[in-house]
Amino acid sequence: MIVLFALNAVLAAGGVFFAILAALRPSALVTEGGDGVGVVFYARMYAAKAVPLCVLAAVVPFLATGTVPGLCLLGAALSQAADAVIGLERHERGQVIGGTVATVVHSLVAVLIW
């Protein structure tokens, strides 16, 4: 179980990394119009929400069990699932794979700590 918790934390840390990268250099992740004002604005809004959620998803399994921590992980899983769907629509294979793997792992950990 500790290995799954660690994998969960690594995936959540990856989410933090990509959220910060998107906020600082949207053009690194967006292929068209990555430097536009709107893209920068929405990348920063995304990071403002993703970073705290990913940090929560990373640490909660190590600190608590029960309904509320399980719901926190399910929220993170839902966010990753949405990210994977967006990647699917944009034909971004890495986004689809990463989001799907994170969704599965967050969901498994949620069930384990519930």
C-alpha cells in the first residue's frame, strides 16, 4: 500500500510541475498561440487551482483516512480525468496517458483510505 501512496504522491508532484510550467511558460505546453494574453491568464488560473489540489492529493493519504480524505482524492481523480479528456480532444498523447494513470491511481488510493 505504501508503494501506491508513493506513486500517488509522485503523480501529484508531476501535476504540480506541469501546472507551474504552464503558468510560467504556457508555450511549452500549448502548441498554438501559447504566448497570448488569454492563454497566460488561463494557464495561471489553472495553476492556482491545480497546485493546491495536487499538494493535497499527494499528502492526504499519508496523514488521514476516512470520508473527507477519500473525497479529496476523488476530486483530484476527477480533475485528472477531465485533463485526460481535454488531451484526447487535442490529440495530446502524453496528457491522455498521464491524466488517465493519475485518475486510476488517485481513485485506487481514495478507495483504500476511505
